Amino acid sequence: MAATPTGRGDHGRRQSKGADEMTEIGLIGATGIAERAILRPAGARADVQVRAVAASDPVRAKEFASRHEIPVVHQDYAALLADPEIDTVYISLHNSAHHRWAVRAAVAGKRVIVEKPLCLSSEELEELEFAAEDVQVFEAVATLGHPWQETVRGFVDDQSYGALQSVETRMTFAIPAPGGFRDEPELGGGIFRDSASYWLQALQATVGLDDVEADGSSDFDGPNGVDYSFHATLRWPTGVQAVLECAFGEQHVADHVFTFEQAVIKVRNFLRPMAGAVPVNLVIVPTDGDRKVVGFPASSYYDSQLTRILDSEADDLESAAPRIALMAEIYAAAKAGSA
């Protein structure tokens, strides 16, 4: 059903709610990722309700709401933001629209969750920071906070296997269906911006992103000149180098390889917990010793992500800033190199 837009005057910074308080979420975008990242984990909680949805096509929004038993369908995004019953907004649009609607949601006084990437440039991030002075903004990078990253950071810091020398990451995703935003450069399409969110978050958590030099390259030979394959590099003053190879292709790949002086540590299929509660393992191959596996209990990235956001007293803007800046710098370098 359609809802009548109403004003909202509460602009106080939102903190995590008490155990008896209900979080009311509105979805901007009737998307598959909204199903996986919000609807499924919210359905397992008694303190969360997905109250409303809006989409660019109202008919599609109504069908989505009916399929997922969402009680309210708003005629457009602005009407959803004006709904006084909604305190949290999840935005999953094409990448170039994330910034605009995140700013509008923040101005409306909502807690804002934006599917990665949060935005596409440091300038956009600055505008969002200004708009969100009194509210929380989160970037939905589902891998953030998994304990494997803290474990690897411990190896880096205490040099259990000697100094870190390099990090290699390979990511391959299914070729997009024709007609989607990933085939449109003006909509933020291509492979790099989605892959970079996971890559840079993992490096930030395990190595840090201070004082890095960044570069990137692509042939931009996908439909309409988008990047269907991409090579990115970060270099630290210590000599450590991190490389990302990402592409659209036939076989899914999501692997990190950390090479230390005395061991190689592999994280295979690190995106598997997006499919549900599955374990992630670190495979450690010392240069002089037996191979061993450090296992982590089965968990769902999306369940953990929603819990992290709803329980957090802070938000993601400060930690997202260097990731957004590097993503933009690397992409610009690749465009300049292909000109």
C-alpha cells in the first residue's frame, strides 16, 4: 500500500537501542542484496522490523513488498525518508546514487546503512560527513569484523612468521546480466569499485592503510567502456606490496594470500559466509614446518553485519574515508593510463 509522506524533526545522533526497542528499517531499493543483507538477518531478530520499501518502479516495489511481507510501500524514495516511523534506512541502488540518497537520508535524521561502496570520491564523502553530523552512517562491507582479520593482524604486528612481504588478492565474479548498472560507467559500474571495497577493508584491518602509494590499470574493454578486469597495487614505505586482480568471469574466486618471511597464509573463499553460516579457515604453510589450519566457527557475514551496526555506538565514516580516497585514486590512475 502507498503511504502518505510526513515530516520528521528528530535530528539527534542515534546510538544503539535498548533490548526492548524496535528498529524500523526502510529499504531504498527493492534489490537482491537487500534481501540477503537486511531481510534475512532481520527476520531472525525480534527487535527489527523491515517496515517499508521504495523503488524506482512502484510496481516492482509492491511486488517486492508482497513477496517479503513488508507492510508499507512508498511511492518514491523521498516519501520513505519522510516516514516518521522509520528510524533506519538501507540504501542499495546503483553505485553512483549511493551518495545522493545517503545525504538525503542523513538530513532526514535517519540512521543510514549504505551498501558498499559508500560513495565514489572523497568529495562525496565530505558532503556526507557534513550532512551526517548528528546521525550514524554505516558502509555495508559484509566482511568487516570477521575474526580471521584480527588474527592475521596479530601475525603482522608480532611478526610470528617474520615480517610481512606481500599480499595477493584474486576476486572473480559472475559476468553481469546485460542491461544492469555494472555495464554503465556513469552509474558507477565495472568490477573494481565492488571488489575494492572488500580488498581495501581487508588490508585496512590486517596491515593498515597509512602512507601507501597506490596505482591501478585496466583496459576498460567491457560494455560501454567499463572495467571488466582490473589490476590494483598498494605499496608501503616498509616495502610491503599488495596486489588485487579482479574480473568478471566464469568461475567465482575470492582468495587472499599473505606472504611472510617464514610462512604463507592463505584465506580461500573468504566471501563464502555471504551464503550463510559457514566457517572460514586460515591455512598456514611455514617455510620450515608442517602445514596447519586455524579455523573459525561458522558464521553469516550478513547476520554479523546487522548486529554490528545495530549495536554500534560509533559509525563507519572515519574508517571509510581512507578506503574511499584510495579507491578513487586507483580508479583515476587507471583511467589516466588508458587514455
